[in-house]
Amino acid sequence: MKIKKYGAIDIGSNAVRLLIANVIEEKDKSPQFKKSSLVRVPIRLGADAFVSGNISNDSTERIVNAMKAFKLLMNVHEVERYKACATSAMREADNGEEVVSKVLKEADIEIDIIDGKKEAAIISSTDLNQLIESDSTYLYVDVGGGSTEFTLFSQGEIINSKSFKIGTVRLINNKKAENKVLFKKVQNWIEETTKDYKRISLIGSGGNINKLFKMSGRDAGKPISYIYLNVQYQFLKKMSYRDRVSELGLNPDRADVIVPATKIYLSAMKWSGARKIFVPKIGLSDGIIKSLYFNKL
């Protein structure tokens, strides 16, 4: 038996994450991927990039410090390979490349700014085949701070995939008219893409749906219903930000974005006709680990 250690850094629009995973290799067996450590730092790059078009000096310093800390953690864990990927906030910021250069110089970590298509492809490389029944149809929805990736699976195959600039941080900072236009574009794509399919289920990923699933008390592997999610949405929407933090115990950087995130999942279910959503707790960092191991990055 061999155990390899890989690291994945996901620099999102709402937070930055480091996932360290053990890859267990045994003769005549498929490799097993086990999460060893997950660190999340609430650096909201999207609040800079989607409003001013630049990542601020303060956020840049926080990113540099986070990468230095991640580098030390990976050294302690004896990680042999890692990959750092930045998504919508970094790619839309006018000074994104400058931030990447500063991180490389000061923290010795190379960041790859990826587009929405590559982000969706990396996420899709996770073990979705273990969740997807070969005779069923699923709409995979990954909600981030700056964008949301949609992928339609049917008969075990990818039918269509698209990334939209409709992330949670972006929705909070946009004007209502802008958000209405964004939702309409997503609605048109989902309805057109799913119109020939019946009995669709959603697969949701992202920190917000994971939190909603945890709050539901459901057993692992069991789906959340549309009715339950809608009740939760109405409940959360009526609560103040302060009450979501103090009464529900949500992290301050989760308490505001969980409402627009829930709206995105609900909307996707409504427009696709899905009545339930599965939450497997997978995301970009998991996909990076798999892609590293299979030399796809």
C-alpha cells in the first residue's frame, strides 16, 4: 500500500481554501481519496473585483499571507504535489495578474487563473459517477461567489455545460435590475437545455448548499426536497443578518451570501422541474486533487 499526499488551493470570490488529501493506492484496487485537512479563510475578493474592478492592497496582503500559511501547512503535511487555482474574482480584476505575480514572488506559490469552462471541467472530474445513475438525468449546480457552473448529465454522459456570472457575492453587490437580467439568462439556458428531459434531479455543490444540508439534519446521501429548500429560503430571507449570525450560528461571511445562494438553487430546480437536490460535498478543490493525481492539470 502507498499513500500520497496532494494539495489543492481554491481562490474563490468569497473565500480561499486549502484541501490536503491522502491518495491511498493498493494493488488491483482503484485509488481512494481521503480528505486529511481543510482550511478556509474568509477573504472576499469578489467584494473588490465586482465593485471597483481591482483587488485592494489589503486583500492582496491577506492573500499573500494566506498563501504563505498554506505553503507552511503543506510542508508540515509533506504534500508532494499541489495546484492553486483562482476563479472569477481574480480573472475579472484588472490587477489579477499583478496579484498572482506578488504571490509567486513573496509566497512561492504559482496561481493559475482559470476560466469558467475549465472550472466546470475540473469540478466534473470528481466522483460524480458514483452519484449518477446511468438511466437518470441530473443538473449539476456549483454556486460560487462570482459565478455558477451548470452541467447537465443524462445516461451517465455530459450533455451540456455553461458558466454564468451569477455568484453570491456578485448578486449582493449588483443592482436589482442587473440581477434580474442575469437570472433571465440562466432561466433561458436551463429551460432550453432541459426541455427534452423528464424527472431531473439537482446535484448541488458549494459551501452554502453544504451548510443548508447540514442544517436539514438529513442523513448523508439523502436529498433535500424543493419544498424544504423553499421553506428554508423564506425563513432565512425574513431573518436579519445579525440574527443569522447570532441565532443560527452562521459565520459572518456565510450569513449574507446564503440567501442569494439558496435562491439560485431554488431557481435551477424550478426551471428544470427538479423536485430534489443531492448534496455530495464536492467542489473545485476535490476536482483539483483528482486532476493532479491523474495528470490532467
